[in-house]
Amino acid sequence: MAIENFPFTFKELPLDKIERDPNQPRRDFGTNGDQNRLLLSIQQYGIQQPLVISEIQDNRYLILDGHRRYLCAQKLALTLVPCRIYPKLPVGQFESLRYEIQNNRRPWRPLEKAEALRSLKDIFRFENNKKLAEHIHMSESAIQASMQLAKEKSIFLELMASYELTDSYQIEFIRLKPKLRKIKDLEVDNLIKILFAKVQAKVIRSSKDFGALGKIFLRASANEPELYQFFRSPEMTVSELIQRAMQSGCSALLEQVIREISGRRQKGIAFSSQEKVALEQLAILLKKVL
């Protein structure tokens, strides 16, 4: 049933008739500063945006949206609060409506969003992320990345929080992490801390740099000297790493050609006519650049 089939009304209700939802995906209601600003606003101007609630029993209501306003109202000892009241909703519709309201407001914390998506998937028993993506009009890859974040080790989640990584960096890190590997004496945990420090210092300025770094790690063995220099040099950017890796790749290719030609000569293996043409073209090019 579409949510439009459930009528709603606006009315002031006694605060003690309203309950917080223990299943609310959001756990972070902002800093103390955020809460104080809202508290002062409500104290001066009142609650400008009604709480969104759903009736669960006669004269008992559950909050869909507005937990921060509810907490502030309690602190200010308000007796009545403005509400947008829905009738009792099926669990799936309750979660869908809450998701839509909160998704179009303050940006989700990544873990909060992951939990809300998981809850929707479980409630509607979607067999895969594609079905969930169609339900909430979100890309399947974005859902996959968000849910993967919830599976990460708590140590990495705490690290991302301590370095104040934004949502886009956190999502791109989840995509990069499986590609990371030990570089000489630097373990993966060391690499992660260095990356986060580079983000914090604005040496890495875009979350897209994590994607570019992932491509270089796909050839980590060939690019190990350049990667080691990147992680040992606090000021070295991903762009500089890419440029050096490209130069190194060209050198490695030339060395391979030299080894092949030398080996063929030592073994007395003749070159084919097609190979001779290619070698003549290479000789002409080398004369131009040397």
C-alpha cells in the first residue's frame, strides 16, 4: 500500500503521550553544540517543524521523525508539541516513510544509513540489493558500498571517525581496502593510517584519489618502489604517484624488451621478418629521442 493512502492530521499533543522509537537507526543526534543551538531556537521561537508520529494505541504515539526536537522539549519542560500524526502504520510503511523523511534531511552518518538500509531489506524480505535499490530509487552499487561499511572492523570505523573522514571518503575507502597489501615494511594497518593522515592534511583532496590509488595497487608488485615512496613521503600526492608509476612502467617495459632481445641473441634464435620490422621502427624512434 502506498504511503499516500494513509491520511495525516496536524495537532498539538501532550508530550507525555509520545514515545521515542528504540529501533530508530540514527544514534547520533548531533554534537552538544548542535543540540544547544536547537534548544535555544525552540526556547525562543518554539518548535517550527512538527514532530512526525504514528499512532500505536489510543493516546499513544511513536516518533517517526523529530527525536532531537522531542529531547529539547523534554529539557524545556514543554507540555504540548506540534505533531504531524499518521494512523497506525504497517512496519514496512513505517520504516519506508521514516527513511524518506530522514534521507532528505541532515546527511546520514554512514553507519546509520547502512543500518536503515539493512532494516528495510529485512522487513520487505528483498532477496537482493537490486530489489531494495528499486524500492528506494537508489543505485545498487551505492547500497552495496553502504552495507559493506557496516561489516568493517570497528577499529577502522573508529579510525575514520577520529580522522573525520566524510561519507564519500568512507565509501571509497571500503572499495579500496580489499586491494591494499603490505608494501615492504609497511603493513596494511600502517598504510591506512597514512592515507587518513594525508586526507586530514589535505594532501589527498578528493575521495576519487582512493579510486586511482586502487588501480595502482592492482599492479602493486610492479609499482612497489613508487608506492613505498608515496607512503613514506607525507607531502607526495596521488597525482605524483600516478606520474611516477607511469614512468616506472615504461622503464620496466623497456627493460623487458632488452632482456628479450639479449636472450634471443645469446641463444642464437633468429627474429622473424615481422619482428625485424618492429625492431627497425624501434631503432629509428630511439635515434630521435636519444
